[in-house]
Amino acid sequence: MSIPLTHILFVSTALFFIGTYGLFTRRNLITMLMSIELILNSVNINFVAFNKYLYPDKLNGVFFSLFIITVAAAEAAVAIAIIINLYRNHRSIDVEDVKEMKN
Amino acid sequence: MIDFLLLMKQELIITVIIFTLLLLKIGTEMSNTAILNLANGLLLFNLAAGFMGNQAGMLFDGMFFTNPLIVLQKNILSLGTLIVSLQSSSWLKKHEHVPEFYILLLSNLLGMFFMISTGNLLMFYVGLELSSIPLAAMANFDLGKRKSSEAAMKFIVSSAFASGLLLFGISLVYGATGTLTFSELASHITGGPLPVFAFVLLLAGFAFKISVVPFHLWTADVYEGAPVAVTSWLSVISKGSVLFVFVSVLYTVFKPMAGTWYNMLFVLSMLTILIGNLFAIRQNNIKRFLAFSSIAQIGFILVGITGSSQLATASVVYFVLIYVFSNLAAFGVVALVSSVTGREQVSDYKGFYKTNPVLSWVLTIALFSLAGVPPTAGFFGKFFLLMSGAGKGNYVLITVAALNMIISFYYYLRIVKAIFMDANEHPIEHLAIPAYPKLAMFICVAGIIITGLTGYIYDYIHSLSFGL
């Protein structure tokens, strides 16, 4: 007995919207970064599931998820560097405290 | 092997330049002036090499392809990079990380080149990320400034979220069709609910990158906080490259859904023009003002894209070329004033003509071109965009766009009035223009006048273009 594709898609879609919700409600930059990782991982699940269930003869989807993992690591590295610099300048990583520009 | 060298020539040159600068940074103690001279020379070489020995063809199973239109688009971006680099020299001279700036800038350009020549969604994604992650680091380049780090933080969060949306869209496209290649996708995509949902997500991702209205909220803050060189790069080159890809994705991959995306673009372009204009009227910081004016310009470009004919592609490429000249001329003056005096308010420019007649004329010509006053190129650019939009017979859209051109005259001419007519007790003092920015301004002003008045350039772009 195997798990149907719809179940996996349900998990990945739920993960995507949890990530989006977290990004818009959390105010701590590290948590916002974690929410973005959730979004990217939901995409990974999608790719691997589609590849395994619908198009098992080609490896397009699996390779795409490998690239996403790599690029997400690069993105996290730059984002954390920016957050460290932000902390040096503002003494806080809460987005509510970072309000230099208001029109 | 020869094919590989010839077709990927532009990418390979950029890669070699990046590694040269990296080795110079590690191995030698060069002065800032020497590095700036070398980098500008290499960029000039890169631009010149882009015009020679070009071929059409594809590599790696269709993952990478190039044709004369793509080569032209890359040359436009190289030209813009050279102008940005010339303009930022007076700011960079005082900075302690000059080679790093160029490495980040050229990595960005390399990502854009791969993104433009892509024939596969995987390559497209990697190119897009390569052209947006280093940009966040560049926005933070004024390391000690509070505004700069805030701008970088806002940029990386919104750009990561945008690529998340885009990726989710791509994964659904893959699920619906089973392929990632552009040519195969076009024959597999139907107008069913899943492709439409995937397209909405992809459109949202694109809209973030080119700051179309419901997704424009990051633009003004990032433009204001980032160093002026990065702002001008972001507003012209980065947007231009995404626009080129957007056009080719819409016209090749989503060809079967033309009716659906026409309606979406119709609503988005009206909103973008209207909100960009209304917010531009009330800005007092000149960088924020240029940010909102660039949002409105994107709205006009979307009007052109809705035309979906050969004229549409030609008008978009032509307008981006003009936009490179006119927006970079405006940013060049703003960058010079801001790097010497640190003043960035619109009211600071009152009485600017009394002290700096040359800079005043450059800024005025640039603003005339952005607004679309006839003898300048901006008029012809907007004329072709509206003509392409009118090809579909949707006169509501054209009327809204034309009326908004009148509104935009108000806020562009408000600055011209401040420069020439308003009195000011403490005008900006007389500024000496260094050689490199002077050269950049000369290229921009010459471009604004020549691109509009010689029909040859438009005819050439039109002959390379393709329609839906």
C-alpha cells in the first residue's frame, strides 16, 4: 500500500502557507529566515514527489531540488551576514526596531 | 569546443574578469585609482567584444541558446554596467573594498546573462538567484550606515520570498507538464486550473523583481537606503534584465494562455502606472522620487508587453535602451551631488542652475526624456510602447496610460522648475565633475538625443524581434 500523491501535495502546500504566514507575522529576522526555508523546502517536496509519482523515468525534479538546496544555503549565508551587520548598526534584529526610513 | 567558446563568449569574458579581479585582490596591493582604471578598461573591452563575432545557436541540449536579439540585450546591459561603473568612481575611490564591489557587480551581470540566454527553467532559476543574491550584499556596501543595512535586509527578505513564490510556481508547472525545457513546455501547457495557478505564482515572482504595484513595497526603502551606484544599477540593469526574460517567457512558454495573462497584465499595468505616479508626486527625497517614477515607467513597459506582437518586443527592448540612458543620466547627477555634499532632498536642488549650469542641463534632459518630451528619445520610446498596446484595441488601457503621462509631466517638471526658477539662500555649491562621471554623462546625453533621432536603431531592433 503506497501513499497517494495528493497526501504529499497536501503536506507540501500546507508547509508553503505555514512559511508564508510565518514570514508575515514573525518580527525576528532569524525566524523570518527560517520561514523562507520552510517555503523552499515545500518546493523541494513538490519536486521530488512529482518526479517519483508522475515522471519516474527522468530525474529533472530531483536535480532541481538539489539546486534549490545549494542556492538556499548561499542565500542563507548572505542573509545572515546582512543580519550580523544590521545587528552591529542597530543593536537589534527585530524588524520593528529597524525603522530608519519613514516617509 | 569552438562552438562553446563562440556562443558563450560574453559569459566567459565576464568570468575571466571576475577571476582577474579576485586574484588582484588577493595577490597585490593596488591603489583604488589603479583598480578603477583597470576595471573600467576591462568593462569597455567587454562591451566592445560583445559587438564582434556573434553567432546564433544552442548548447547543452537547449539549456543555453543565443541569437542576435539576445546578444543585443546583453550588450545593452554591458553598456549600462560600464556607465554605472564610471559614475560610481568618485564614491568608490574613498571605499576600502573596491575589488569586492566589482566582483559582486560582475557576478550579478553574469547571472543576468545566463538568465537571458536560458532555454530551461532550472538555468533560469540559477541565473535569477545569481543576479539577486550579490545585489543584496551590494545594497549593504556602505557598511557603517544604518540605512544601508536596513535596505539590504529588506531586499534579501523580499527577494528570497519572491524566489520562493516563483519556485512554487515552477514546481507546479513541472507537475503539470513533466518537463522544464521552454520549447517542450510551450506544447504541453494548457489553460487548465493548475497551469493558471502556477502562472499566477510565477507572475508574482516576476512582479516582485520588477516592482509591479501590489509587490512594490520594498522598492522605495531599498532605493533610498542603498548607495546611489547600487540604486541606479537596481533600477535600470536589474529590472531591464528581468523584463527581457519576462517577455520571452510570456511569449514562448505561456503562449497557449495568452488570453489569460493579457487580462492580468491589463489590470497590473493600470494599477502600476496610477499608484507609481500618485506616490511620486508626494516624495521629497530625490532617490525615493526616482524609485516611484521608475515604478510608473515599469507600468508603461507592461502596456507595451500586452501588445504581444513583433512591435511589442521591439518597443520593450528599445525602451529599456532609452531608459538606461535617461535614468542613469539622472542618477549620475544625483550620485555626484550626494557623494560630495550628502544632500538628497528635492528642495536642495532649488537654484541648482545658478551654481551648476552643466549638471542642471544634464538632469533636465534626463527628466525630459523620462517624462517623454518630444525631441528626446523618451518620447519615441513611450510612443512605440503605447502603439504596441493599442494594437490589441483596448482603448481603456491606452487612455489611462496617456492621461498618466500628463500627471507624470507635473512631477518631473516640478524638479525642473526647482532647478531653474526657484530661489534658494543656500544652493548646492559649485561642483567639479571628475573625468569618469563626465564621460558617463556625455554618453548618456548623447544616447538620449541620438537614439531618438536616428530611426536606424529602432529599425535594427525591430528586425531582430519576434512576436507571439
